Amino acid sequence: MIEARGLSKRYGDVVAVDDVSFSIGKGEVVGFLGPNGAGKTTTMRMLTGFLPPTEGTAVIAGHDIFEDAVAARRSVGYLPETPPLYPEMTCRSYLTYVAKIKEVPRAARRGAVDQAIERCGLGDVYRRVISTLSKGFRQRVGIAQAILGDPPVLILDEPTVGLDPLQIREIRSLIAGFAAPGKGETQQTVVLSTHILAEVEAICRRVILISGGRKQIDAPITELTSGGRSLEEIFTQETLRDASVDQDLEGEA
Amino acid sequence: MRHIPTVAGRELRSMFVSPVAYGVLSLFSILGGVFFILYVAEFSEWVFRLQQMQAAQQLEDLNLSDHLVNGFYGSMSMVLLFLIPGITMGLFTAEKTNGTQELLLTSPLSIWDIVLGKFLAASTFVVLLAAIVGMFPAILFLYGDPEFGKTASGLLGVLLVGWTYAAIGCFASSLTRSQVLAFLVTFVILLCILLVPAMADLGIAGGASGVAEVLRWLSTGAHFDELAKGLVDTSDLAYFAVMIGIFLCMTKAVVESVRWR
């Protein structure tokens, strides 16, 4: 479903993402792990077509992000770090607008919006203006926007950041539901980024750890923790090792 | 391209949710009324004086189109200079501060869909403004006999000036995240365009008549005056089309550059 081939992003001399490759199959839920500033958001932005990679490419649901850009963008539902909402619109009119620009056919539009509202638990608030919604509901509207039109790939950038524990639990079960859908719902491949380890353990079966712009670990969680180590130990070890390598380099210079 | 009305529709609805659109429309109507009364008062004063002086020839020359409607259109297009930056300043800046820019650029929309959609929304608003301007000369037709052709072509001038300003506003709004800055940049560009012919006349262009000619061509005012005089010339219409085209192309380039920065 997602095939990243040597993705790199440089801003002048600063390397944000350095030669990251991975392959994610249908129905997988993969956690993108890494400290803040590791390049998670940049990688996701490259997959969604918001930023072009400096080098490398990616293939989303069979569409190359350069050669078949529009089809690749159409295959992705994307929740950026801050949910992309128009505060002055009502929840429902916002979702209808998103359905229009995502080219959900006119006949199916109403149903698609209703389904997104229902799946994201927005049944009580869809008439309200977005600026009056709580942070948890806004996040859900953001997720509803991403799943509109049933894209085969969902890319969620820190979907639970800033939410309270109860809301976090609800969002997590929502996400878990995308990969294991009920009747009549499409199975989706989910990539989500986070720096909360418990979250990855709760919903993902596989982890990709990025640190300093490079891929450090790409393995199923069961395999990682089979040696008796917790994810936290592995995370700390990998990110610290990277930091110490950087320090050594600075020392030599 | 088929998503232009979708983008424009959302933009217009958002304009009318906030009080800004209503404020601008009310302010514009009030200013229109004030200017109109002033011009009518001035006109009747002239008529009165010329009658007293029994200057039959001048009375004959005095007419509503040239001595009232023209001046009124000119004043109203000056008001647009202040109001249009206020309408266009939010077009692209709000997308950036809301984070919705990421939604638009990762959707199947093309950059032209976004840019032309926003411009269509702003120009629809300008049509409303022009309609307000047109209301006042329409009153004159009830009580007098202004020339219809001149009145209509002058109004077309107001509309084209407004659209040109809107295109410039789109461009300024795409440059920055700050609405205030977008307003100021639009205003500065508009002022430059307004002042360019004055510079040309002062001979800053170094006396090279070719350069002065180009500078004078760049100014909106001269082309507007031709239309207000009732002269609908292709070269003037082309000027507005070229200006709008240039600024929309630059807007498109700026919006697209987010992808390549």
C-alpha cells in the first residue's frame, strides 16, 4: 500500500529526513515513532504530497507521488498535526465541503458525510460551528475529514496530542477500527505518528522508529519486545545513541 | 478547474459569516450616499450660478454624465482602494493560520482551482460593490437624462478596477501569514500603481518618452478615465485583463512554491 524509496528532504544544509525506505502492506497499522524533530511530520508530508522529497519517491496504493500525483493524493486521507478546520463553518458543512474537494460523487456525498459523522462519534455536534467545539471533538472532525471518501491509506500525524485520557482512548479505538472494519466499511492502512509509546503498543502491530531523520528500527512490536525489553527502553536507547553519535561528531570537529 | 465554484462558494459563505463583509458593504453604501449627495449639490450649485450669470452656452455644455456621474465613479473607485485590501487580506492568510492549506494542497484540487476559486469569490464581492455604485446613477435616470452609454461604461470601469485590485489583493495575501501585512502590501502596490503616472509626468523616467509611456500605461487611472468618458476601447479592456492575469499567475506561483520550498 505504501512504498517509500529512499525518501530524503533537505533544507539547504539541514537534513530533515535522510534516505528513509519502508514498505507497508494493506490493513497494517504502523506507528511512526521518534522524538520531536526527528522528521516524522516531514516524512508524512512527503507521503501526502504536501512536500516533495529532495530525493527518492513513494508509491501510494500503486500511484507514484511524482508521476501520478493527483491519484496518489486521492488515495490518502491525511490528518495534519493541527486539524485543518475552518472555525466559522459548521461541522457538517465543513465535511460536505471536504467531500466535494475530495471528489466524492454527488450521489454518494451525503451518505459519505453521514458515515464519517457516525464513525467518528460526531452525531451530537454536527450542527455546531467548529469554533465552539472542544479540542477532542475538533480532533474527531479532523479524523472524519481524513476518512471521507474511504481512502485506502490514512496518515495521521499525532492524532491524540493534547487530548484527555478518555478522549485518547476513544480516538485509539476509532483508529483500531479502521484497520479492522465492520461490514460495508473499507479496510484501511493506517500510519500514525506519535511520541507516546503506550499509544503504539495499544494500536500498532509494527513500529518504525525515526531519529535524526534516519530510520533506526522497523519491526513488529512482538519481535522488539520478545527479548524482555520494553518499548521504552528500546526507544531511549536508540534515540540516545543517536544523540551521542552527534555529540561525538561535534567533538571531533 | 471544475472545483473553482466549490472553493469560491465556501469562501463567500465564510465572508458572510463574519461581520467584515456586512461592515464593508454598509460602509461602502454610506460613503456612496455621501459622495453622491455632494456631487449632486455641487452640480445644482453650478446650474444655479450659470443661470444667474445667464451663461446659456455653459448651461448647454453642462451635463449629468460628465459633470456628476464621472466624478462620482472616480471617488468610489478611490474608496475601493481602501476597501478591497480588507476583503482580500484573508483569502490565503486564513488558510495558512487555520492549517487548511495542508488540506487543500493534499486534496485532488489543482493550484488553479484554489487561486481562481478565491479570485472568483473576491470578484463576486466586487460585483456587489459595483452594484451599490450603480444604484446611485440609476436614481438620476428617474429625474434627469444622463447618457446611458457613458453611465454603463463608467460602471464597467469601476467593476474592472475592482477586479484588478482584487487580483492584486489575492497576490499579497498569498505572500504572508499575517492579514495586517497582506492588507498593507496590497495597499502599497495599489498606491504605487496610482502614483506611477505622476512620476512619469514629473519626468523621473529621465525624459525617455518610451519609459514614461510604459509607466503611464501601467496606471489604472488612465484606463479607467477612458471608460468613464464612454470610450470602450479594446486596449483599455486588454490592460485590465493583462493586470488580472499577471497577478493571478504570480499568486499561483507563490501558492505552488510551498511545495518546493
